[in-house]
Amino acid sequence: MRPIRPVIAELKPSGISQVTALGLGNPDVLPLWFGETDLVTPPFIRKAASQALEDGRTFYTNARGILPLREAIRDFHQRTSGADIAVERITIPGAAMLAVVTALQMVCETGDNIVVVSPIWPNIFQAAKVVGAEPRLVRLEEDWAAGRWRLDMNRLFDACDGRTKALFLASPGNPTGWMLTAYEQKTILTFCRQRGIAIIADEVYGTLIYDGAAHAPSFLTIADENDAVFGINSFSKPWAMTGWRVGWLVHPKSVENAAAAMAQCNNTGSTHFAQYGALAALSPEGEAFRASLVERCRAGRDVVEKWIGRQNRVRWMKPEGAFYGFLHVDGLKDSLGFCQRAVVDDKVGVSPGWAFSLGDARDDSYLRICFAQDAAKLEQALTRLEGAIRKL
Ligand SMILES: Cc1ncc(COP(=O)(O)O)c(C=O)c1O
């Protein structure tokens, strides 16, 4: 007898961890591989969580999250995107990763498929497989002339069949920084309504954008409260809180009870005192920090842009949001091998493009870097990367 389901037995570490395994924790390696800033969570957030710990907030909470935090999240949506989200639609199951798993568990059964716009962060492939669904990728196309990634709507819709339960779209995207337009979102919502397909809208980088707007176009502003739209969000990125594991799910109002049951059986809620840290992140001080992080990322993006200007084999579609550079390197054909050699020989940590596309050969010419870093450190890491590319 097999001790575990075959699909679980077949799961493999992501392409990113196959690189980080060679240098994680090595102080000589300059890491650009993970999706996080090098900043420690700001003191006022840490203090709020410490205070909650001091106050004995160590017990179970409502599995859907403490009410003040859910109310503050409602206000956050209102303030940033204008979306009017009732508190009943907000559940804090743990981090955004768990919100994704919860949404997939809610909509998929074994044998179903979800259509995913790629390149995309690799955890989504694993999460789909864990719930028994097949991830079907529809790759964005490079439009080098326009300097943008482009989503072909016809290909997106053609990829759907009778077993498609959801479309998964991360906008702004990881690793591309691509953003859906409001018009595209309306078209997708209309299609999904007609076909009875859910939308899992991963908006964890929704406020990390560079066009001066407060929020990227959001499905939550156009969906009705009972549309099958699941919004994924997180404290991890805008407030430098990746290790806290707090994020949230916006779900249809009609599934409130199911969301409560899922929160109970998946994690029985998020860490009690961590939720008070998250509450502080949504204060005016947190808003100021978030704005400063966007500026730090913009500066990092400028550093990468200048560096690319001096390269003859590297180009990118300048990201509209998020904090990644998805770099196309002429002549690169084995991004995993390259990244593994770069850690060991050149002491720089970057992620292989291959990891974001389930092996699409076109993406083996890409590398992902996270530029939410100190500018001097970023420049040093890019110099090392340049050395690694020269050896290709
Ligand atoms: C698009 C996207 N969604 C979700 C997550 C997960 O966020 P969390 O740390 O809250 O689990 C990530 C993390 O890299 C991400 O890039």
C-alpha cells in the first residue's frame, strides 16, 4: 500500500529551492532569490505584536481572524482601491499561501483544472496539484516593441473546458510585474460569469505599483458580493512581514460559513499576537511605511534599469508593479544550472526562469531577481551577476 496519494508523492521542491539549497544562510552570498525586501519589519509593527504577547494574547482567536483586523482590512480596501468589501467576506486563514490553498480547496475537486496565467510563482502549481487539480498554463507573450507583457484573451478563454473551475491571475504578477488592465478584468469577469468559472485574483502586490495610483486595477472593485471571485492578499510584501504568515482571503458573501469551517480545519486561524502586528500595519504609520517601501522598490528598479542599460545580453520588460526583474539573457538555455553555478562560483543568489513556467523552454532564458533591496547591495549583486553572465 502506498502511504500517501500519488500526486503528493510526486511533488518536487520548486526550482527556487533547488538553487537556495546551495547557499541559503551563507553570508558570502548576496541573495536576490526570494520575494522579500531585506528590511526587517518596522519597529512599530514589531512593538504592537510584542505588546500583544506581553498582554497574554496567546489563545485561540476566532478562526476567521480578530474582528478589529478584519474591519481594518475592509477599510484598507476602501481607502486604496475603493472596493466596498463587507467584513463578512474577509477571512484571515494564515498567510496568503493558505488563502490560495483555501480558495482552491473551495472550488476544485480531483480531476478539475485551473487555468493559470504564467510565468507565475511556482507554489501555485504545487497548490493546484495538492487539491487534485491540473494547472493549465497560458503564458503571457513578450511584446518587446511595446515593452510590455501581453495576455492573449482568446488563448486564455480557449484553455478553459468543462472541468475548468477557476482562473488564477496574479496582477501585478510575480515574476513579470505585468498588470491586468481594468478593461481586461471586466472581459474576464463577464466570461467567467457566463461559464460558471471562479476567479482567484492574487492581489498581494496590488499596492506595490509605480504609476502613482494607490492600487492596481482590482477584480474586487468590479465583482458583486456573490460573484465567484476570491481575492488573495497579504501583509508579507508591502509591510516587510514575510515571516509573520498573515494574509487574507476575500470570498463571496454566500460562502461565509464554509470559509469559517475551512479556516477552522486548515489552521484554526492565524497567530493571535501576529494579528496585532498586522493591525498596526494598517495604521497611518503603516501607510507611511508602505509608501516608503514603494519608493525603495522604485529606486531598486532604477538601479536594475541602469545596469541593464550597460549590458548587451540582458533586457527586460520594465515591471509595472511588484518588485521583481524578470531578466532575459541572450544565450541562456539552462536557467537552473546557471543559477546553481552563480551561487557557488559567483556568490549571488538569483532564481531560474524555468521555475515559473513548469518547464516552458522559452523561460529558460530568464532569471528572476528581487530588487526590493538596499541600492548599494543590489549594485554589488548585479556586478556579480554580470560576471556570471560573462562566463556563459
Ligand atoms: C503572487 C504571490 N502570491 C502570494 C504569495 C504568498 O504570500 P504569503 O507570504 O502571504 O504567503 C507570494 C509570495 O511570494 C506571491 O508572490
